[in-house]
Amino acid sequence: MNALRQLLKRLLGRPNGRRTAGSSRTVSVNGQTYQGDCVAIVNGQVFVDGREVTPEGRQRIEVVVHGDLVQLDVDACHSIRVAGSVGNLRTTSGDVQCGDVTGSVTTVSGDVSCQRVQGNVRTVSGDVSR
């Protein structure tokens, strides 16, 4: 568990997974809504600002974000939709729809549909559209 916490701190880029003051982002995971800046899905576990919010049964994971995210890091899920922008976006498996990306987009398998990307876009298997 300690290794997972260290990985999350590295992925989320903030100590103790603390949310920035005044955050108005909402993150819905399979219909359950949370406040947060960073979303990570690691080994089937869902984290919002370092807090585990994995849906029971770990069935198909769908994430919807309203607002801007600092970081979106996903190893596998069914779909992610961000109504806003993302700082950096990385996914191993799963389709992603988002607004602007102020950093880079990296995906292994899954389609990425976004507006403007200020950094690099890299994919192994999947389509990228703007």
C-alpha cells in the first residue's frame, strides 16, 4: 500500500493529495460525484486528489469531469469525458474526450478527442482527433 501511495503522490504532483483552495471541479465516477483537481486510475482503483473512490464491484469505470483538471492519469477504464481542460493526460486503455490540454497527451490503446494540445501527442494504438 505504501508503494501505491508513493505512486499517487508522484502522479498527482502534490503532497498528501490535498486539493487546492476554491476548487470547483466535480468528478463523477459511475454516477457518484466528488470534488477534485487530479484523477488517477491505477490497477482498477480510482483516486480523486489521492482519495480512493473506487466504485463497488469494479465493473466498467466511467469518469465525467466538469471543470479543469491538473492531471489525468489512467491505466484502464471504459471512458473519460472532461468538460474543461487538462494539464497532462496519460491513459493506457480507454477512450478520452476533453477540451484543451495544456501539457501533453500520451495513450497506448484508446481514442483521444480533444481541442487544442499545447504539448506533444503520442499514441501506440488509437485515434487522436481535435
